[in-house]
Amino acid sequence: LMWIPDSFFSRWGLHPSIFIDRDPTAFASILNFLRTKELDLRGVNINILRHEAEFYGITPLVRRLLLCEEIERSSCGSVLFHGYLPPPGTVFPQLLLPGSLSSGTGKLQDIIHCVCFPVKCLVMCPGAVVDPRKVLIVAGHHNWIVVAYAHFVICYRIKESSGWQQVFSSPYLDWSIERVALNAKVVGGPHGDKDKMVAAASNSNIILWSIQDGGSGNEIGVFSLGVPVDHLFFIGNQLVATSHTGKVGVWNAVTQHWQVQDVVPITSCDTAGSFLLLGCNNGSIYYIDMQKFPLRMKDNDLLVTELYHDPSNDAITALSVYLTPKTSVSGNWIEIAYGTSSGAVRVIVQHPETVGSGPQLFQTFTVHRSPVTKIMLSEKHLVSVCADNNHVRTWTVTRFRGMISTQPGSTPLASFKILSLEETESHGSYSSGNDIGERGREGWVEGWGERGKEKGTYS
């Protein structure tokens, strides 16, 4: 056992001693290696074995295990790996380093006027320190994705013939980006049907670009919601921004008009086809049909219609809509799962032939004791998360001919918590990438299909 110099065992030499191993399973492999100089990894965790070998100072075994780990760890990823997008070589004006602020000199020489990738630097912004090289948000639509850094966005496109290509890079923005939205299929836009649109928001400001097929981009305009933007997304040709304070902003690609509407304070939202659904703090779910873009004749306000009211009058704190596949000319079943401030999870269903009667309450689960923060309803699963240390409950959804069924009903699948260590003051974009779902939600990369139909997630 002492053939390895400077190991735990060679230091003891011939002095009699009693040795008690820390981990019998791992030490059995170590003892076998010391005796035979052969490595047997059957039923052994390589990482645990390497730590034990490092503890005992068995250098030859550590080298072999490091090689085994290197072979198993591929820089090219697994079969799900699709591509690597390197950081762009962008020039940034007026980036401040923490040292220039802490020194207290306030001199012009303390300001770095131009920094290029990949130089290490930090941007000081209210509430958080943001590394300009850090990818804050990734969103996608069809075969396009938009990547948001602290002060600019990059758009990429994938083609079967050429793979991933950078198509558009926005100018440097003075404010830090917190939300992004992408529309890779603008129908009836100002420059034809081949236009793409990308939007970025920070606090209450929204900037919108139009991108031509060749990659050239034009700034359409800068719009203000008047209050912080919580959600930013496209519904068809409409750019929609919502705020929890009770404001909805809509920009129409055809009319080129930006409109802000006051509604009840919004606690959640989701989309289904051309419909925007708003969950509000008064217990109601409202909807706006963006395809028809209805405006009241008397005041040109958006036509906001109440769809459903919670029987307990609790605030609608989470909302998820699932459109069943269209099986007849009558249309889709609309299934809505929502969570409330009291912790209730409810599922309501709207049959296409009974539109006038409104959705019917289908299922209620009272498995949470804290407000529901996230919810997701899909073809096969229902997932809810509450504010109690991210307590997650999941169910398998039973369907008959594509429609949700109660005979038998949804079956409980799992219950667990997701503990997270978050920054005291996280960046405004944090919530954009903190969604749930089987393969992603609206903020994730949805490709090669329309919403509610075929989705894919790319990393």
C-alpha cells in the first residue's frame, strides 16, 4: 500500500496504526487500486472517488479519474446541443468601473470612454452591478432568436444551409435592458411581409426596431408606458406592454399607432391566439382581442371584456392558457389554469359552441397555503408554484379526444420545493428568465411552430 510517495499510507511507514476509512464504498476501489494498480469504476461515483483519492494523496489515481471525467464531459454538449454563439465584438461608450466610483475623485480620467469585448468591466446601474458581457435574456420566434445584453441586443437567424448567423445588432443604449420581444413574422407591416421586429424595454421606456430580410435595421420609435414595464411581447402585429399598476400599451404595425389603456391593477397575464388575457387583483380575468383590435367608438379606448370572476374574489396571481387542437369548424376548447392570492389553483374551460355563456369552473385544487406565483397548463401536465420557498405541485392531466376530463380526473404527480439563493437587488431582467414549463414558456425560445401547437426549446 506504500508504493505511492507522499501518500497518506506511505507517510505512516512501518509504524503500527489503526486506520478507519471514511467511505467504505469509495475506499474499496482505492484499496483495489493500491493492490493491483488497476481501476474498477463499476458502481462508483467518479466525482466522490476522486475527492477521496485527493484526500489520501493518491496522485496516480487522481490523474486517471480526472481523465475519465474529461472524457465524459464534452465541450460540444450532448445530442441536445445545437450551436455555440460567441460574444459579439461590440464597442461600448462610457462604461463605469466600480473603482472610479469608490475612489470618490469624480475626475474625467476615472471614466472609461471605450471598452471592447472581451475586456473585463462592469456597468454600474441602479439596484445592481451588471457585467456587459452577461447574457440577460434570450427570446425566440420561429427560426430567429434575440439575445439581450445589458445595453444592446443581437438577433440571430438559423438556416439549414448556413446554420446560425448574426443578422442584427442594435446601437448602444444608455439604459439597461430589462425586457425584450421578437416577432419574426410580421404580416402587413410597413415594409412588406418580410420584416422582423424586435423591442427592448427598460423601466417605462420601450424602443422598437424593424429589421429587413437582409439584416439592416431601422428604429421605429421610442414609446413610454408611463410606469415600469413588467411584460413585453408580440401578439400578431401588435407589440404589447403591461404593468402591474394597471396599464396596457399596444403598438399596431399596420396603423403605426401607440396607445396606452388604463385597466384594473394587473397581477398576471397570458396570451391565447390573438387574445390577451389579464388576471387582476379584483378577482377577474379580462381579455382583449388583438386581431380585431376593437376600439370603443365614443373614446377610442380598447374594448376590455370580463371573461371570468373568481368565486372567492381572490386576486388572480398566475395565469396559463392552453388551446386544444382544432378538431372541427367550431374551433378550439380554451382551457385556463389560474392561481390566486389565497393559494387556490383552478381550471376553467370555454367550449367553442357556448361562447355566450362564458367559461365554466372545471377543477379546483387547494394544495397551497401561500399565493400562487406561477402556473402552467399543457397537454399532459398542470404545474403550480407558490410563494412558500417555491413550493411546486404537479399533476398529470387526463384527456378524452383532446379535451380535459374529470373521469378520471387529474392525478397528483409530485410535490417539492426549489430553494434559490438570489441577489438582494437582482437586475430587472431576472424575472424574464425565471418561468416554468415542460419545455419552456413564452419567454423561452419557441421555434418552428405557432404558439399552442408545436414548440421547441434551444440552448
